[in-house]
Amino acid sequence: EAIDGNGIHSIGAAKSADGLKWERVNDKPVFEASEVEGAWDSGGVRAPCPVIMGGGKLRLYYAGQSAKSGASEGIGLAMSAEDDIFSFKRREPKAASPQNAENN
């Protein structure tokens, strides 16, 4: 997790062969605040919780906020790409409805 010069949180990745010496996967974040104006997580993403799934994919749960002040916060889900566990795509939330509750 990192904070840029504007105070926006993002999520990075590091790797280690021995659990003692770590190196960044790259200099850019692997997951950033949404670029969609007004999105619930456009103010920053933080508190990553990766979960290993079948096929070597990762499911990334994260906390997001709508503004730097934390005006609105929530938990989001992103999935790693088919061929790159350090590239994530947001899962769009489903609208709350009785039908969705029955199907989840």
C-alpha cells in the first residue's frame, strides 16, 4: 500500500524468495483508485487482502473510498488477469435486490 503526492492510496506488490528480503514487482501500483468520476472507490484503495483461487488466479478484496476525506467507504473485489497475477480488474457490484440475494 502506498500514498501518492496527492494523498491517494494505491496497492502495490512485492516478492521474496525467503520471506526476509523483499523487492517490488515494479515501480507502479498493481491496483489504483478508480478513474471513473464519482465512483465509490475513486478517492483511493487500500488494505489489500489477496486470496489464492484455482488456476493460479488471485481474488483481491480491498477497501475503497470515494474521496480522500473518506466520505464514503466500502469493500471491493478485483480479479487477477488470466495470464498476470499482478494485473487486476474490478468486479462491478450488483445492485441490491431480493433476486440478487437469492442468487448469491
